[in-house]
Amino acid sequence: MKNILVPVGSSKNAVSHLQYAIDFAEAVGAKLFVVQVYNVYAKAGTMVNVDKIIERESLKNLNDLIAQVNCKSVDVIVKTLKGKLVDTLELACKAADIDLMLLEPRTNSVKEEVFLGKTSGKIIKQTQIPALIVPEGYVFKPINSILLAVKSAIIKKENALVPLIAVKDSFKAEIGLLLVKTPYYNDGDFELNKDLESIVNSITKTENATTFQGVLQHYESHDPDLLCVVRRKRGFFTKKWEKNVIKKKDFSSNIPVLVLRGLK
């Protein structure tokens, strides 16, 4: 893992989140890109160059945040980006060869019942960039145990497991694979290919209505430091994120959640 991107919003948790990102980047030996995306909706007759003002304020905000954290030995690059959120982030990730995005659950929302706010939910739902969602106020610690929860172990996309393997190798972590048989189960869903079989240390099979219910049932026995899930076109997580905002009653986690792009 070489390059990590951290989109910054206006949350009160921004400093804590940025410090976690730096600590994580140091542990995996990655460069950190800290960005703020802004957009300008010009009005006819506007005399002031609003674009430049917003860009200047965004850059000042980022530099103020950087001044409040310990950058350690991490190479931190600060950028302001103009454009629509999702499109701009996707272009930035492609240009900088980003391996992983680190997201806050709520960059702007202050509603306590919300786990993923509109902005973070939109990024998760509308991009295929691997992402690590870090709980608010979470302090970095080594990842020794990972719980990978899937309802199908079929892997068709090349390099889909790369972020997970990078985390495993960096921390010498053990991966527990949770195979959840849902009502949408198809024959062959639990057949592991060599790539997946080679990285898991244990396999648990369960039958539940949803992947999330399977996680809830087996979470305590695995006691993971990291939960890993997968985007799917019509999977549990995609459905929960259709409206971008995710409420805690539908899904929440008190540990970081690694979201891989779809495997198929």
C-alpha cells in the first residue's frame, strides 16, 4: 500500500481522524494525500472571485488541521480540489494512484442516530475505491485480527483483495472468514479460490437473513480489530446505502470497517 487519500469535511472529529490516518499510513508505509473538495455555483453579476476565495479558505483550513497533528515520518501532501465530490475524488484517486481512502463516518452530520452521514455514504455508495471507515475518536492501534464477512466467496475481479492483503501483511494480522448463507445463497458461493484460501486463518459458516446479522452473531467470538465487508450491486450494504445516510439501527461499528470494491 503506497498512497492513501483522506477527504476532509467540517466535522469536529477532523483532527482525531487525521491523526489516525497519519498513524495508519506510518504503519503501512504509505504516503498521505489530505484533500478538501469544494464547488462553486456562480451567480450572474458576481464581481468577487468567489472561486479563489473558497480555494484559499479551504487550503488554510487544511493547513490549520495539519498544524494540530503529529505527522511523524509520513509524507503528507495537502490539496484543494474543485468539482463535484464523487467525480473529483475518483479523478484524484486515479491521478495519484490511490490504494485506499480513509473516511469519517459523519463529515458534516451531527445527528447521533446516524452512523454514516450523507457525504461519507455517497462516497461509499457511488465509488468503487476501497475505503476504511474509522469511528469517531478512534485511536490507532495495531490490527491483529480481521473479520471478513461475505455472503459469497466468488472472486472474479482482479486485485479485489489487494487492500485486505496489504493490511494483513503490514500488521501480520490473522483473518477470520465469515461465510453468511442468506436467502440469496447460490450453489458455489462458499467455494474458496486459491487467493482467498491462502490468506484466511479460519472459516466460520453461518445462516442468517443478512450479512450484518451474521456479523452481529459472530462478532464477539472473533473479537476483531477490523471488520472487512464487500460492496455488491444488490448486497446488504448496497441496499442500506441507497439513500446515502446509514442509521445506526441499520449498521454501525465501534472498530474500523474496510470496504472492498465488489469481488465479482
